[in-house]
Amino acid sequence: MFIYQGPATIGGVAFAQVSLREERHPFEESYLRSWEGTAAVPVTAAPPLFGMPDTPTLEVELPDGRKGRAHASARCDSGRWTLEITGDGPAPGCDS
């Protein structure tokens, strides 16, 4: 199972702290895998992709070069923007 906490680049924007987690869901005789995560920044440091209602598919890249694709949406709460990430395909670095 894939679990990651640390820096990452999402949609070309560097984030100091990102949390990503893969889940496995029982399905017939196997499992379906999905992954999701979050990244947050203060309102004053929000990159341009924040404030958009929903973003297209973005690339998520970890410092070691592992990559994945995700959909993201942003919300503002208590002076911070939070980017909610939903994986589209395998988690970064996971081929299947």
C-alpha cells in the first residue's frame, strides 16, 4: 500500500507538505485500488490554481521523480486553502 507525506509538485506548483494515501477495496476475488490526499497553504501564499471550482487532471510528482495523475478541487477555510486530491489511475510510482 502506498502512503506518502512530504513535499510534492501538483500541477506544476511546489507544496511543502502533501499527504497521499492509497486504499484497497475488496472487489470479487481481488481488490480495487484508489488514492487520495490533501495539500494546504495559507491564503496569502495560494498559487493560481486555488480558487478555481474544479481543476482538470493534474500531474502529482514526488521529489524522487515518481508521478501520478489526479483531479483536484480547492476550498478555503480558516485562512488556509486546502487542495483535495483524488487519484486518476495508479498512485505515484505504482504501475498497477
